[in-house]
Amino acid sequence: MAKLVGALGGRIRYSGAVSGLLLGDVEELWDAVALAEYPSLAAFRAMALSPEMHAIEHHRKAGLAGQLNIRTKPGAGF
């Protein structure tokens, strides 16, 4: 994924193993999390629909059951 994100001008801002929850409950704890930054929504769409993404889609589906893709805006005022 890092190669696909980087090819579009984006970058992985953070990635790490999940070691536990501080708040809340889930049925199955995730193995890892990552935060990616894309230069635009169009760049994200281009990656998501690319032949390169399609070629590795089976890995994403197998390894990331329960994956969330969350779109945010910077500076939410916190």
C-alpha cells in the first residue's frame, strides 16, 4: 500500500501494531492501524480503482477484515 499511496503523491503518516484498547470493546482486536494522507480525493479514487490495487486486493481483504476508511478534514477544532 505504501508504494501505491506514494506513487500518487500521498504518504503513510503513521502505522503501528495494535496493543490494546483504552476505551470501548470490540469482538476481535485489530492487528495494526495505519493513517494515510492523500493529496486529494481524486488521487485516492485513482488508487482504489487502479490495476495495481486490484492485484493486491485479496491481501487487503484477507488481512483487514473490519477495515475502516475514514475521510477527515484537517483542523477539526480540537
